[in-house]
Amino acid sequence: MQADYKKILIVEDERKIARFLQMELEHEGFKTSIEANGRIALDRIMQESFDLVLLDIMLPEMDGIEICKRARELSEVPIIMVTAKDDLIDKVMGLDTGADDYITKPFATQELIARIRAALRKNKPALHSANNNEFRVQNLVLYPERYEVHIDQQSVELTKKEYDLLEYLIRNRNIVLNRERILQEVWGYEFMGDTKIVDVYIRYLRSKLDERYKRKYIHTVRGVGYVVKD
């Protein structure tokens, strides 16, 4: 199957794994490039034009978390963390620094390909109509085109994934969303992962919104999921 010749940077210092990934991706029609050094990989992400980055965490000179954090300062290229670490805290750290997805070794090639395609689809520029340039819930205003959230005209600092989650909840306000659906839509997983990540990020949002501004924006429907109510 062709992949419109999308170019993927494989950042992996284990040669056999890197070569395996390269062969599998090129078989699917992607163009690939391999980089084993973390610091050089960051330079390449910033200077070259890639459609997606597969990023290991444990790398020489600069680890994947730091690479992702620095890349996100200037680039929105989709990043999928590929690593042997499977602790929830590592997943949260990777996603919180701006990674779009996280997959652990060993993994099924079909799952990786599906997640790559999901990340590429999600990265297509969104079109906003004139009626969708802001969303209001109580005293909270979300601006999709500016990627900003204001409460009482004060800017609220959110990470990329926190913002994505909040926007999804607000766009579907008054609809109770279960964890699996949220994970699918916000994280773009085609194969369901650990839904506990959703709960972690809901807590993050509540600490920055509900608790800080003494209002109830995100409601829990016990045994079902979460909802933002007008």
C-alpha cells in the first residue's frame, strides 16, 4: 500500500531494530532515514522536512524526552515514541512533552503502521469556519485557531495534550464520553492502549481549571466517563 511517499525519520541507536523498522516502513511505501545520535537527530528534525518521527527514548548524547521537548518549541511534526519503557509515568512524560503517540517494544508491525497512519491523518491542517473560531463554556473560552484557553480573560497554560483533550471534551460538550472513545479520538490510537492515561490527564486539567478557578468544568459520570457541561 502506498503512503504518498511520506518521509519518516527513525531515531534508534540499535542498528538491527532501526534496520528492521526501515525495511517494514519502506515495504509499506514510506521513505525513511535513520539517525542513531540524539543530538544530531534533533538538528535533523529542526532542519530537514519529515512527515513523522519515530523516536526512541534511550539515545546517546540526548534522550528522546529532551529531543521531543526541544523539537516542540518550533515544530509540529508528528512524533511517536518507540521504546522498551512501559511504565505509565514514562508514557505520560513522553506525551506531556508533545509526543503524539507512544508504543512499547516489542510491538506488532501492523499496530505501528496503523498508529503512524493515524498520526499522519491527525496532522492534516484543520479547517475552522467563522462560527468555530471560539468555544465558550461558562467563563472559559477556547480558541482553536490560536491554540489558546482563557478564563476570565486570563490565559491558561496547557500542554499540547491537555489542550487537545480539553478541546475534544468541549467540542462534544453535554455528551458523556467513555475513556476508550477519548483515547481513540485524542491520542489517535487505532489499537486501544492504557485508558488510565485519560484519567491522569483529566486530573491535570482539573488542577489547572476546576481547582484553580473554583468552578466545575469537567464532570465524572461514574462507570461511564467524562463530560463538559454548559
